[in-house]
Amino acid sequence: LADRESIKRFAHGTTHQTVYFPEVKAFNVLTPPIDEQRRIVRVLAALDDKIESNRRIASTLEAMAAALFRARFVDFVGCNELVESEIGPIPRSWELVELGRFVTATKGRSYRRADLKPGDTALLTLKSVRRGGGYFADGVKPFAGDYRPEQVVQPGEVILACTDLTQAAEVIGRPARVQVTPPYKTLVASLDLAVVRPIDGHFPSSFLLGLLGSNRFHEHARSHANGSTVLHLSNRAVPDFTFPLPPMRDILSFASAADPLFALIDKVAEMNRRLEQIRDGLLPKLVSGQVRVPEGAFGTT
């Protein structure tokens, strides 16, 4: 491929340099023979396939944890005696409570463009929450501004989207469980997010994630959002949410089954980070010929 310095010789402009298309067409570039190109494609495709397979595994594990929560705490599987309540039938011995008794919701940090500087701290943004919920590590931004200690988010903690720019309100009130996000050592929530934490460790994060990820909480959040073009979640949305409180033994039993699933999700995410680093490091070396793929490495050419 053409090197950077060769390309810069054809650039026009001072503040913003531009290379025009007719000049691009005149570039002479070195390319590997077609057989070697095919072998390179096979190497990169194998890495991409493994990364995508891991993503499907993580998605399946998340779905398993959600299904387990739904069976125990929404459909009340195994509970033989249900009684009517203001939210519908619930187990007789379970009490309707407000979530504010058990958790805090800390709003994140507002920031300026000048705060977005490289370093070992990153800002969790609205893009860190996937549509429908879940963590997206690529949604972070390098951050060098000030923040309060309670706005720092540890891996395993739960964040909640408090703003929504989508037409179908697919993000507002959706939770995500934060993961380790290299190369950053510190993660800080932005103003578009709330960090939802159990008071005195009352709830395991897996139970809290299931509760905030339920359809009923999402409907509750949408009813507590205002705005036309941009939706904003009310500060009362989290504390005012009413849910049937299970016995602590049931919550801990759920956590003992769900926590290993989230541990596997974290391992899969780490594996994908390593595979992506390998792929991104290999690509320029394969194309430049620094690293060669032996003939027959992937069968016939």
C-alpha cells in the first residue's frame, strides 16, 4: 500500500488537507499475489468468525440470565399461591415495595468537549448502553475532566440510560452491566446515565440488572420520561418503581445461578478484545508482506 508520506505529497490545503480522487487513481501500490490475498482473507475471516461466534455466545448467556430472572420473579414459576395486587397476581408472602428503599441512583458527570482528552480515564456515554440494554465498550470516550467519587463506575456495576435520541424509545430506562474496558483504569458515568447501586449491598447486581431489564420497568421508565425530540428520564423513575420483593433466600439462589453466566460473559468479552488486537495488528503486516501466510495453511489456494 502507498505509505503516508507518499500520499501527503499529493495533498492540497493548509488547515484541512485533501487528496482529490483523480490523484488517488494515479497512485502506484504494491499488492500481494492473488493467491496470497486469498490466504490473507482466510486468516482474517477466521478471526472475524471467532469474534462473531463469541458475541453470539455472550448474547445467549445474557438471554439465559434474563430468562432465569423472568421465570422466578415475573412468571413466579414454582409459586403455587398467588394473590391479586395493584400490579397483578403476586406470591402471597411477597410484599410490594418501592425500589428507592433498596437502591440509590447517582447521575453522571456533565462534560465539555475540552474534557475529552487522552488518558487512563474514560467517560461512559449514552452509546455505552445498547438499544434494548446491554453494555457496549466502544461507547466510551477518553476523559480528563473532574468528577465525584460516586460517579466512578466499577466493573460489574449497573448503569441506566437516562436520555434517549431514538425514535422508538429503545434506550431510555435500559440497563447495562459495566465490564472491564481496557486500556482505561477508571470509568466515569456521563450525565446521560445513572449509576444504580444497592444500599448496603442489599441486592446482588445480577438481581438488580434483571429487575431494571424487565419489560415492566421499561414501561414504567417510558411513562416517567418527558421530551419530544430527546427523552429525559425523571429522577423519580428509579425510586418510585414498585415491585414484589422476594425472600432474600430466593434472590441469593438466583444470584448463585446467574453470576457464573455473567462471569463467562466477561471472559468471552476479554477473549474478543485479544482477538481484535491480533486481527488489527496482523492486517498491516500481512498486507505489507512482513508476515506471510504459508501455502496450504488453509487448504488449497
